[in-house]
Amino acid sequence: MKNVPVVLTGYGNVGRAFVRLLTDKRLECARRYGLELDLKAVLRRSGGWLAKGCDDAEALTSSGASVALESHPGWVPGLTFDSAIDRLTPGVLAEATPSNWRTGEPQLAFLHSALDAGWNVAAASKGALVVDFRGLTEKARSRGLALKYSGATAAALPTVDVAAIALAGASIERIDGILTGTTNYILSRLEAGESFADALIEAQAKGIAELDPSMDIDGWDTACKLLLISNAAAGTNLTLADIPVEGIRNVSAAMLADARKEGRAVKLLGRLTIQDGRVKAEVKPVAVEPSHPLHGITGTVKGIAFMTDTMGTVVVTGGKSDPRGTAAAMLKDIINIYR
Amino acid sequence: MKNVPVVLTGYGNVGRAFVRLLTDKRLECARRYGLELDLKAVLRRSGGWLAKGCDDAEALTSSGASVALESHPGWVPGLTFDSAIDRLTPGVLAEATPSNWRTGEPQLAFLHSALDAGWNVAAASKGALVVDFRGLTEKARSRGLALKYSGATAAALPTVDVAAIALAGASIERIDGILTGTTNYILSRLEAGESFADALIEAQAKGIAELDPSMDIDGWDTACKLLLISNAAAGTNLTLADIPVEGIRNVSAAMLADARKEGRAVKLLGRLTIQDGRVKAEVKPVAVEPSHPLHGITGTVKGIAFMTDTMGTVVVTGGKSDPRGTAAAMLKDIINIYR
């Protein structure tokens, strides 16, 4: 049995789902992978919780989201990330703080500190990776550490690991992705004749869209994921500045009607094209043909199509779009680091 | 750069495509993975070809399928598999001899010999694995060797590696697979109103169906793949005797018409269900609902849906269904063994 120290940053919906999942999967991880995932600390803005022993961690993980972290024994007000990891044998950082994709903070500092201190990383937040993809991946590589981010790249929909493992040896010529469940859901409602405003309110009421939905609707969430997937899967070196981004605010009833007449469906696509070494990435609404592999992907479902030289087109769709699905993607990364 | 000795058994369509692919991907394998895949021998029933030096291997791989293997320098009439690998430093066996799924021979002997002699395996043939899955996988595990068979489990459609890597930590509760392009093509033609006999003749004329198509049509090809995928991905211990198999010979116009009336589509599914530890595997034509993730998969396209506990349903479709696609799956396995 291999013991893996785990530190979690962020204790919102995803962080809490991750803690719950660690409990639910404890026996299975031991049996199937020989791994004992040992939660040592949970950091939030206001401080951190430190496990004092096995029993303490067990109490936290089995109570899951039901009791406030701050009322558990081991809560240290004002505890910082650096001082928490200083006390611990390096393991893996599970990073789930909210994502600021313009500055990358606060995760950017966490990730650099963690890598500097010899920790592997399984990230669910995009911000830091989008802002400093090259710096972080090169730091991880030069130190022989794993930097994984399935949780940040469409979560339970597998994207980067399919490209790296299942398409090994094939060259990716194009990627088309429906990478944001929210926008796909709203487009499906527009197709059904709803107004944009109504569709958005409905998505917010169902908890699908954020209260500030602009990141999704204006295409930036898709662009961030496209950047990470392209850089990881196709070896590109994209920054956000390289990606023209158009969201779904201006998708008109006329555009939808025109598309429908020809059997096409409007999707917000993140698209990467690599032709003769020239890389082009963009995010925009596209009226896709019925023969397009993502034509039938509706509602909150996501999907990605890899067009390759030797394996043809390989399409992955589905994957749970909720905090537990994202937590499952983080757990997957941790298992794949240590198995 | 890591040098990897490669021995190929079988020089039919897949074997020749594999040799061609080694040439085409030589530089890319070196650049992306630091691997030099070094073809040392090719064995067929009548004898074998042995590389005498780098130039010799290069001459073979760059001429590809265009020149008969027997007329190359290095051809040794009557050379056996065992005497060929006896002379070589162990590397990886690329196994592409025609598959006999009742006896497993001749591959069964090759695979045991190869594992006994310390060779890793990337197999494209199903026979030996179906007949002796447990014996072969346990031999590989006990010797610390890799035994991979993407080429035998729907080839360029990723199945076992998606389950092992992209779904790590999730429990598979059901697998539904359209695993044979031939039968899916014939069903699509039947849907379009053709007779079974005409659809079969058309599939054979297009090179989609074998001249003896019974293995596909009667469901055994699907059953063999379901067995391998289930045992690898869900840890079952199925043998062919555990799988009731019904092919598509008796799919009637009435069944198709009934399905169509309700918007359903008839597919030959390989299905695994795991509920409360009870495992059930079967192959039969199923009229799937429009909401089923494989409903829209038509023609020679294949697809697989994994229903999981924590990641929801993850669906993979597509993947080239030709010898080059199968060769690409073998190459992928080799890269993943040595990267």
C-alpha cells in the first residue's frame, strides 16, 4: 500500500465533493490501485485545517460537507498555504480554488510554491494554467513532478488523457470541442424557441449557469479549456491572446432558423486546426452539418472530436457536469500519478 | 533515445500496414517520445525475415508492402518464432496473425513463448486472449511485462485505455458497445430498406465484410471484444461460455419497422452489466431509444458507452476501421509501454 499525502486548496462545491469522494472511494482506491489517499490539510482563504492523525482526517472526510470546516478540530485561523505544506512530506496538491483567468491568482502562487516544494499537482482550476501554462509545465517537468488538470479541462469528460494515451502516436489535425455545458444548454433552449434572456434565467435557476455567466456566455470558459487541451494534447504553445473569441450573445433567431432549414445545429465550438505546421485556434458559434460528430450533442452534455492522421476521428462525449464529476476527474489524476 | 527491438508476427493487411506505419512515424516517435522502434524480425507461416543491420530494416520498412517479404535479403525459409526471438534482446512482440478464436492458435503459442522470454506484447489478434485471458495476463503480471491489445479491442476506437486511464477511480456499472463495423453497416443498410442478402453482398464488395462473414454476423466478433474489454476495464473474469450471443441474421423487417415507429434504432450491442457485484454479459440486437448515446452511430462507425458511478456516462465513437487504424492502435500500445 502506497501512502499519498493530499493537500486540498479551496473548499467550495468542488472541494467539498472531493473530500466526500475520498471517503467514498477509500476502500476502492486501496483494493484497485494499492493507494491510501491521506488528506493532510485543507486550505481556504480564512485559514486552514490540519489533520492531527488518521482519526481526525477520517472524521472530516466522513462528515463531508455537512459540518463547517472551521468547527473541526485542527482548524487554524490564518494558516497559509506555504506554512501548511512546510510541515508535510510532499504528496499531491488538489487545487480547487475559484479560477481567476486574468491574473491566475491565488492559484498561481499555490502551484509555483507546491512545485518548488516537490509536490505533484491535480488542478481543477483553469486560471493559473491559462496565465502561465509554459512556466508551470516546464517547472513540473524540470523537477520530475506531475502537473495534471483533468478537472480544469472539461472534468469528467476525458480530453487530455484521451489525447495523450489513447491517441499516442497519432497526429492531431483538428480538435472541435463543445466544452461548456452552460452555453450548449442555452443554445439548445434557443433552438427550442426560447429567448436568450429566458434561457439564461432558466439555466441560472437550475444551477447550470453561474450568477455571473459572462465567462461562459462570452466564450472565455471555452477558450481557456481549448488553450489547455491544445497545449497538452497537440503540443501547441497558445496563450489566450492567440484565440479570437466570440460567445453566444449574438446568436440570432435568424441564424438558428437558417441552420435548421439545412439540418444544421448551432454549437459554440472551440476549434483548433493544425495544417502544415500552422496553428489556428478560435471560439465561435458554428452551424455544424448533420454529419459533424458533435451535431447531436445537446443540453448540458459536452463533447470533443479529435481528427487525426492515422486513427481517423475519435469522439468523446458525456461525463458528469457537476462538482462530483469534477472531483472524480481530480481523483483520476491523482490515481494516474501514483498507480 | 530509447531503442526498442520489435518483432512482428503476421504479414497480412495489418502486418504490412504496421511496417509502413513504423517508417512513416519514425521521426515523430523519436521527437515526441524519444523512442527508436527497431524492427528486428517479421515472422510468417513459411519462414521469417531477420534484419541484418539498420540499413536492412530500413529497406524493408521503406518499401513497405510493395515488395514481397520473401524476396528481401534476410528472408530465412522455415524460420520459427522461437528461434527468431532466441537471437534477440527482448523488446516488444507486435502480434498480427489471423485470429482463431476457438483454439487461440497459432498466437497462443507465440504469446506464451514471448512472455516466457521476457518480451512485452502489443496484440492485434483476439484469439489467444479470448481463449486464455487469465493465463496470459497473469503470466505478464508475474513477470512484470506489458500485455496490451488495443488492436484487438476495436482498434483505433479507444476502449480499454479510456477505461483504465480516463475513468480511473470510477466504477463501471454498464458497458454498451457497437464493436463491429460490419454488422453496424449491414444494419444501417437494412434500415434503409435493403434485404439482408443484398446488404451482405454490398458489404463484401466494399471490403467491409470478410468472405466468411459469420464471425461478425453471428455476433462472435462482438462477443470476443466485449470479453476482452470487460475483463480489462471492469475486472471481470469472463470466458466466451459466459456470454449468450445472438447475431443479426434474424433481424426482421418487422423488428426494424416497429423500432422505427418509436424512433428507436436496431443495433448489435455487446452489453456488460454489473449490479451489486453480479456480472451479466450478452450480445444481441437491441432497439435503442433516441436518448441512447449510441443511437446515432451508423454505417461502419463503432462506439462504446461506459456508464459509471462518479463520472456519469462517457461515450467514445469513431476511430478508423481499416488496417492502418489497427496498426496505429498497435503503435499506440508500444509507445505507451516504453514512453
